[in-house]
Amino acid sequence: MSKRSDASRRDFLKTSGAVLGASGVAALGPAVAALADDTNNNPGSFRAAAVERNITPPVGLEITHYVRQNIGVNDPLFVRVLLIEDAAGRSVALITADLIGAGFTACDELRDRVKQKVGVDEVWFSCSHTHAGRWLVSTPREGRDYTDELIWDEGPDHPIIDDAAEMAWNRGVHEAIDEICQEAKEKLEPVTLKTGRAEAQVGFNRRITGKDGWTYMGVNREGAAVPWVNVLVAESRASGRPTAVYFSHAAHPVMVPHTSKLVSADFPGAAVRRIHESLGEDVVAMFGQGCGANINGYPLRVSQEKTDAAGHKLGAAVVKAVKESLPVTATELRLAVTRTELPTQPLPSAELVAELMEKDKQNPPRIKQLKKITAMRERGGTPPPRRFDVYGVMLGKDWCLVGMPYEIFSQMELWFDKEAPFRHTMALSLTNGGRGYIGNDEGLAMGASGGYEAGSLPNWGGHETMSPNLGPPAVGADGIIQQAIRDLWS
């Protein structure tokens, strides 16, 4: 498969409508047309079903970020699943949720439970990252030690075990996940799987490096971004209509104003409504967050109206991609996982720690972190690495879906799309756990000036400076992740 440059990929997006339209299969040549026709007449290759549940929190529960008490609902939050099974019985449950995130503890729990209760081979849990929603935590239990590591992984800065309302909502989400997966397993029907892509961009790169060499958050229209939306379509063989559309795009859902106290799925929710308008209310439309760690939806936190407009624009692109999608010619589902670790940057020097101890002596959280760094240094230890599991779902050479934990920079998705030996690709971040950012090597190499997503001490503004890892990943993380992705298909 030939590789396309960034410029030619953009040209491909602009011209794909003419090539891959309703009559475009024949235009690709008789061999491809025959393959597509054979797939359409090959009953039983895949079965699939999609189900959703409303998980909107009740009035009074906090919106996670920025923290504020919700007073109502602008648009509801959902958890959705697309369950796919091939003729050999291999199956995967692809779950999405209108949530800001979920750590490894919660994801490990729900994935193991669904595998056992429903009887599927693999389970993915992917969060949209809406900043007008909530975080999902694991099921609390009496006697559990709420360590700093657990609290960081779980997201909220307090255990929910003593709050009956929080406990009830969190338990309800876990139960809803079990229910939709079981219902989908019972509703499996023969489908034709299709994949496609259309040009779309609802945000811009947010990293700007100033004349002082430091990186700030702003609107960088020339920075790396992912200018497309990907779709996986499950089309009922009985009706010939889509029953599910799984779509992904890379951008932070931060368009709803942070002053709004109404729960919202942000622009992905508006995109789903636009898809329903065109394809029907019975289609389960589910959003997966791409590699958008360094991309903000635009405009940032302005109004619900502009949020809806961006979502409708994205939804229209999804509909276009669905209409131009091509049938999958593969007959088998392949599942893979690569488990690896990302090393952490070396500990800051004793001199810098001493300087920060004096400077931040009135800031207890920072002093606590500095004491951990000092204790690690005195033991002669190295900062702990990060768990990093990479998951893959592959359909022959037609399609590859990669899921990664944490928030990942857009450059990784662009690299994957260029290098992967598949007709179509789809990359997700915030999948199966992980809180925080994995900066790319370019950002991590900037050290303290690397900005919110990648900066290190003495810059407390770098998100990972307060993590249990005692700092951000080390330079070289890009190569480790890229090799882990390659291992999926090798």
C-alpha cells in the first residue's frame, strides 16, 4: 500500500467523494467491485448489534471539569455499545460514553466483568472527554486504601463511598454497561460492515510557543490537526439500512462554556442529533475521541449555540462518510493488545527541589509532591513508569481500529494513518483507562517550557508534575508507542 504525504492525504479527502460515491465502487475497477459485491452476498460473515442507555446524572451532582454543581440538562449523556462477532465466534464489545474519562481501575473492573457475564472476547471502554459531564470510577468497597495513586487514577479528588447520590449514579452507569452489552449479544443480526472517511475539522491545535520559548494555550491554525472524521457502519442485511454508526474525530469537547451549569455531551452530542436527522432516530450513533490532546474545539467555551453548530457540521460530515463508505471484504475479526510501559523523565535535581521547597512552602500539595521526589532520590530510585496498553481491532487489510489510554497528541494519529497497511484507519485515545497527557517527544524535549500537556518542573503548570509518576513521560515515548502499534498488525 503506498503512503500518502500530509498534503496528498488532504487532497484525497477533497476528492474521495467523487471516487467513492454511490456508483464509485465500479470506478475503482472490476476486481474491487467484484469483491464488494461478493461481500454483500456472503451471508453470515459478521453479526452485530448496537444498544444505548441514558446515563445523565441527576440535578445536584457535580460536573467534573471545571467543577460546578449541575442545575439541569442541556442534552443527555449516553453509554453505547457496538458488539461485533465474526463467523468463528470471535467478538468485541466497543463501548463509548459521554464522560470526561475513566481510569485503569474502573476500566479493568468493567471490562473483566463484561467479558465474564456477557461472554465476549474483548471489551473496549472509550470516553468522549466532554468537559460538561462526569468521571466514572470503580465500584468502591469498604476497607479499600485510597492511596494517592488510586485517587489520581480515579479522577475525582475524593472517594465517593460516603456520598449516596454519587454512589448511586456511578453504580447505575456500571449496571447500564452490563445491560447494553447483554442486550446487544441477544440482538446480534447479520450485517455488512462498511468503513469510510470524510473531511471534517471542528477545532485547531492549541499549542503556541511564544518568543520567550514557552508554550501557551491558544489557537494555532498552522499546528498539527486531524482534518477528517472516520466511520465504521453496521448495515443490517435484512433491511439494508444502517443500524449503528461509530464515528471518531480528534478535538477536545470544550466548547460548552465552563460557566454553564447544564450537563452536555458538547459537540459530539450535537453531531449525534444531526446524524439522527438524516439516518433516523433508530440508528445508534456513537462517538470515539481521536488523538486530540493538543486540539481544542473551536470556538472555546463561547456558547451552547456555537457548540451545536460545530456538532451539526461534524454530523453532516459523518453522514457524507456513511453514504460513501465501502463494504469490508474481510470475513474475520482480529483482536490484539500490546502491553508496554512509558518511562518517566529523570527526577529533578536536588538543588531545584530545595529551591522549590522554599518557594512553595505555603502550598501543601506541592510540598507533598516535592517530599516524594526527595524520598525517591534518597532511596536511589527512579520515578515509576506509566502503564500503556495499546489495543487493536482489525478487519483484514480493510480497516484497523487502534485504542490507546490517556490523552494523545494528534501527531500520533497522523503517523498511524500514514504508516498503517490498511485501507482505512481509526485511532482512539482515552480508551481502557489512563488519566492525563502523553506529550509527544517534541513537547517533552522542551522541559519546563513544554506547556500544560508536556511541561516539567519547575513549571507546576505542566499537568503531569503532580502525577504519582512524579513527572511527565521521558523523551522517547513516541517510539515506544509507535512500536506497540506496529506490533498489533505484525
